[in-house]
Amino acid sequence: MTIIIARKFKNRIVLASDTMISFADGSRPEIIPGRLKAIVLGAELSIGYANYADQAVAAIQKVKKNWDVGKRDLADVFDVLCKEEMADFIVASHVEEPQLFKIREGRVTNDLNDAFIGNRDLVKLVLDDEEKLSRRPQFPSDLQSKEESLFRQAFLELFMKEGISIRDGVGGLPIFLLASARGHTYDSYAGVCRWDRIEITPASIGTQIPELEGGMASWGYNVQSPRLRGVATVGIAIRGTSLGYVYTPLQEGAYWSAVDLPNDERLAGLALQILQSETDKYAAQVEGGFEVEDLPRPPVESIDVSMLREISLHAKKSRNKTKVLVAEDGLWISCRSDVRRSGSMINFNELRQERLGYIFEIIDYHNAIVTDAGGL
């Protein structure tokens, strides 16, 4: 069993998945690292799978080989996947327009706005959490809609509230695959999971995440995407251990590779650099990857001073004490009440007149956060 929920947000499609794998022989499930179940095949195509993992991945690998030699008609993709009736699939495509498909028992359902495969009960938990989270202040974003942000947060809630073993055969770590017109890729982010004492697979490593007082605890992790888009490669690091993994599901016979990381909080930054380097190394071995250029950073002297004045005036009118400071990388906005502090950096790339309303929304968000805390 597994859980993959996919949803379309205009021209963006998000596939949220777990990583736990259960084995038919009844042996203990592989929780970490498990398997990458949402797989990027190229700039315009991604596939998620549930049920028999080995058979599903073999079918996806066949689709990848066809894709790389130019067979990029969705009918060819469906032809391969529909023949593997031991697995269910979700297909996210930008071949022409953003499209979402579901394949179950060899039959294709198309023109979907959302789809899931795996454990049906967990879908309701995500929907319930989305409704609860919608009542809280949300950080504004021009990349993600409010609906997309709520969906991501609600999926993460599963792993905090329910634990790393959410249901029988479902759990591990949450992975987000982003399918957009700029190319399909994975999200990099840091998070926490709630779990009991567990042994890391494979057993030959013999590593356990140490148990803190009180039994159940929250543990930190990082998910690291490659610099290249269009490739099925993503890294994870378990903070507080020396364990890192790079998922390589399209590599024959190797679903992941272990990475030894320094187990020292003082070297956390170095550990992430090592993980990024290893993730990029494996990504470069996959055909079809490409880089997306970031916007060039404008020089500080080119920033419109009158715009900074408007931002400062908006901050001054805020309900709570709000500061706007010019830092090396941009504007640091900090808001404080008697019981809570909240802040974030606005990159210099954002300091354009057409972005003024968005910056005001960020200031208002931080005020809403600390105001809510003050009312508790």
C-alpha cells in the first residue's frame, strides 16, 4: 500500500507521496529510505505508482526508454502502463497542456483535477486538515496559490500527527514532485516527522535513530532536489545521524544509493553541501536534465528608494512592532508581539514596483501570525 495524491493548480501539478515499501514475503517494511514513488521522466512527464513496486518501476523504466528515443505520444505511455495491471499509476503531463491521468486495472481516466492511488482513508485526513489550516494565516506566494500551499501543508501534517508509520505499509518521508511548464522536478525543503524508535533499512547498516526521553519524538530531515530539472533524482538526509540517501529509481537495479554525512550539528551546512553534490552527480547521469536560470540580482543602488519608503510606512502602520532592515541579500522584515516573533527575508529580486502589494501581504502575514499567538 502507499499514498500518492496529485492535484492540478492551473498550470502546475503537485504529486505528494510517501516512501515506505512493504514486501510480499511479510518481512518488516522498509521505512527509510524505502522507494521514490513519484518519478520524473523528463521536462514534460512524471509518473507516480502504487502496489507492486518492482513491476511498476519496470514499466516506468520502459516508458523512459521509449521517451528518450522520441516516442513521446501519451498513447504510447498509456500502452505500456496499462499492460501492468498489478500496479496503479498517476501520470502528470505538460506535453501539450497541463493534464492529469489515473490508470487503474489497465484503464485510463483522464481530464482530472485531482487523483489518488493507495490508501483511500488518508485522503480524507488530508482534506480535513486543509479545511482546518485554511482558518490560519497563510504566507503569501506568487509561485504557489493559497490552495496549493494548503494542500502541501495538509500532506505534511500526516507525518507529524500520524507518525512515520501512518498506516499499514504507508509512511516514511513525504516527497513533493512539482510538474510545471518550466519543467518537472522535486521540491527541496526541511521538515520534521513524528515517529517511534525505528531501525534504518537495510539491516546491514544496523543504524537506529536514537530514542529520546518520552518515547515518541520529532526528528528533522532534509529533502534535496538536483539542480537539473527533468530527472528522477532526489536526496534525503536524516538530521542527527550520518545517514543520507539519493534516490535513483530509473537506474537499473539501484533504487537508491547511501551517502555518508558528518553527524555533527556544527557541520550541518557541510552535510547538506555533500548531499547536494551527490544528488547532482547522480542527476547528471540521467538523460534529459536541464537547468532553469534564476533571475539576475539587481545591484542595491538600482532599488527605487521611494518604494522602500512605502514599505517602511506600511510597516509603521502595522498593529505590532515591525522592522524593515536592509541586509546583504535583501530586506529583512521582523514583527514582534509580547509572546511571539516572526520574520522573513525579501530577496532584492523581489524589490520591484509591481511587487509592492505582495511585499505588503508579507508584512500583514507576519502581523497576523504574532497577533494570533498573542490571543492564545
